[in-house]
Amino acid sequence: MAHYDSSETLISVGRKIRILRERAGITQAELAKKLRTKKEVVSRIEKGRYNLLLSTLIEIAHIFGRQLQIRFIKRKGGA
């Protein structure tokens, strides 16, 4: 089984969360309060340095009035 580096995915998801937060005009501290966590955790999420639970992703989507959609797509050279 090939090794998969999840850091690319975490960075991509974090970037999307930061964009949603900025478009909503809220600070990291405000998002942290809605998630019942610390601003530092939101910062780590946005930098791709925090492995999110699926339930947290669903909650973030809900905060921004979005629905979470997960797709499994074939990678280049993948099975």
C-alpha cells in the first residue's frame, strides 16, 4: 500500500476555511468562540497544522452556512 501524505489535504482545507472566515468578516478569535476552542487552534487549522475531526468540519461548514461535501477522486498514478 502506498504511503499518503495528508499535509497537502490539510493545507488545502485550512486555506478554504480561512477564505470562508475572511469572506464572512470574522476574526480567528470569533470563529474559535463559535467552535468552543482557542484562537491558536483556528490558526493551526488554517495553516494545515491541525488534523480536524469530521464532526468539526461539519460544524465549520454549518457556521458558514455551507454543507460539507466529501469526494474521493482518483489521484494521478493512483489505483
